[in-house]
Amino acid sequence: MSRSSDEGSPGCREVLDLLSDYVDGELAPETRQALDRHLGACPPCERFLRTFRATRDVCRESLAEEMPEELRNRLRAFLRENIRRP
């Protein structure tokens, strides 16, 4: 992923920097269009985008699971014992 970019188009590093905002739909329309063009012409970045989205989905799903009460109580006890308040 080291393709150089055309004038005004993002390079691979810029795509990586903007990827989270891109996936969240938080980019200005012209920036999103520029990333779309880059992703359409750069198979490594397109693969990275698919992996990035899949990773976020897996993380989101795992966070949606309810923590068992016993684990939650043990975690709270651990935090109380190990975190010092100012």
C-alpha cells in the first residue's frame, strides 16, 4: 500500500488516516469521493477496508454480549483494589 496519489487524490497513508471517518460516514462529500476513487483503483486498500469493517463488526458484536454477573463482580473488585483515586 504505497501507491503514490494523483494531484488532489489521497495516497494510501492518507486513506488509512481517514478510514474510520470514511466508514462512519463523517467525511465531507468531496473527501469521500476522493477516497472512493482511490479505493476503486487500489486493491490493497480495498482489502484493508474490508478487513477493517469486519474487525469493527466483530468488536461491536462482542461488546454487545452481556458480561456474566460473576465476571462483572470480580472485575469491579479487581478495579477497586488496584486503581487508586486521586
